[in-house]
Amino acid sequence: MIIIADGGSTKCDWAVVNEKEGSIIERFKTEGINPFAVSIEKIREVLHTHFAPVASKYDITNIWFYGSGCVFATVDKVKSLLAEIIPDAEIFVGTDLDGAVNACCPDGNGIACIIGTGSASAQHEGGVRTKQVPALGYLLGDEGSGTVMGRLILSDFLKGVMPAHLTKAFAEEYGVTQAEALERAYHQPAANRYFGSFAPFLSKHIDNPYIRGFVKENLRRFVVRNICQYRIDLYPANFIGSIASVFEPILSEILAEEGVRKGIISSSPMELLVKYHSK
């Protein structure tokens, strides 16, 4: 048996897989495991509390963990935490973008993108990453992501530029105050999750012209500032992530307007990763 994990900042999707048959034996979710957003102690707690009881039921030979924030020194830290639970397994830890590439471009060629809590993209040719526009996180990048759009819609609310009827609806749903927003944004951990918690407001009110225009503007920034730097003359753009999936009609409009061919758009890479690792 193998275990595949798709780890975002908000949640982590796990699957125990019979790789010979290409079938999922058990699937479960835990809190997000992003070593840039939460402490190693918190990740250890999540793994031992929620992952270990499931893993102990199976003879696991390999773990494929694709997670946001799993770069540089954090790779070895996450690998060590997984090895505490299954010491004999071969463990691979890579980014969620690595997972998106394997899911959407299994032949090693194409443009893979993530638009979920965060956003990222890369181009692969012949199995080699030939270009990657840096994601830069929600302060410098992550265009179109749930975190960035949540941060901006919260700002619109607090600054009073949101239409009055939407301001009323936002206040009733979240009850957020300026003091609370400043405290959560600047003095408490996991600000990205806090901002991302406002993203569902957008899907609930997507038929409102103001909200639709807001979403389209933000998704276009992702396309123009990231995808349009790749070989869009050769490859379609593929997307993984909740934001890309929920707003697929708007995203499709933007791609057509910017001359980008649309490939796969899926909320989760798991089924595609099961297929990839079951060759």
C-alpha cells in the first residue's frame, strides 16, 4: 500500500492506495499542513492525532506527500515527522505544485497551476521544470487565491467601498470589526487562513456584478502575471484548486480573452495522482 497526501494551507487530503489496482482503500482529511503557516509542533500533533491511527492499519511502503510550503529546509522536517510514524516507508515530500504537475501533466509536458488558498504555477517540458514564475506568498503574490481575494474583500468592507447591501450581508455573516481584523492580521498566527475564511462570501454572491467583477479582476491578475509568461502557444493551462473549480466559468472567460487554451480544471488532484502513482 502507498499513501498520497495533497496538503494545502487549509486542509490536507489523504488517500491510502492499492497501487497495483489503482484503487483508493481509505480517504480522510486533516487540518492543513503548511510548515510556513503553522509550527512543526502543530504539524506533529496533527500527524500523530489524525494520520497515525489510519496509517497503523496498513502495510505502507511509500508515502507521497505534496504540500504547500514544503520547500527548502521544511522538506526534511516534514519527512522526519512522517518517518516518526512510519519509519520503514520510503517518503517523498514535495510541493503541492509538484503534485499538480504530476496530476495534470503526467507525460512531463505542460503548464500546471494551483488556485486555492494560495496560488502557484510552473511549466514543464520533457519532465523538466523549464520555467516557474515565483508564487511569493499572499503578501507579494498568490494572485487570484482565496487568501488574497479574502484579504482584499475584507479591505473593501472595512474601507467602505463595498456596496451597501453587500456590506450589510458581510457584517451579518462575519461580524468582523476593524479591531479584530487588525489583531488577526498582524498579531496572531495563520493570517492566511483568516483571510481565506472570507473567500466563500464571493461564491455566495457571485451573481452580484460587483462581486463578479472583483473575482474576474483577481483571476485575470493570476493569468496575466503568471500564465502569460509561459509557452501558451504550445501548451494549455491546467488548474488544480477550490478557487479555480468554483469559479471555472469566469476563469474560462479570462483564458479565452487572454488567448490561453484551457486544460484540466479540478478541485482536487487526488484521483489523478492515484492514477499517476499506480502505473
